[in-house]
Amino acid sequence: METQKVLCYAAMAIAGIVLLVFLLDAGLGILGRSLVLDIMFILGAAFVLWQGIETARELR
């Protein structure tokens, strides 16, 4: 596998984990952070995930 694909998939996996953690935090209040911070992390992770999907399509 090429290095570019590995980095793309790794970034998508990490963004997915961050998205999941902060969605759970926003819903359940696990980490006790503010809702605004949760939403900002969710939006950032969703953007990185979307960019990763677009890049993976381009690398095919």
C-alpha cells in the first residue's frame, strides 16, 4: 500500500474516533466539557473525515 493511502486512512480513522468520542460526550456528558467545545470538535472531525473520503476517492 502506498504511503499516501496509509496516511489518508489513518487520518480518517483518527477523525472517526474523535468524532465518536465527542458525540458521546455531547450526548452523555462523559468528559464534562462544554457543549460549544464538543460541537467545535465534532465539526472539525467531520470536516477531516469528509476530506479524507474525498482524498481516498481521488487516490483510487
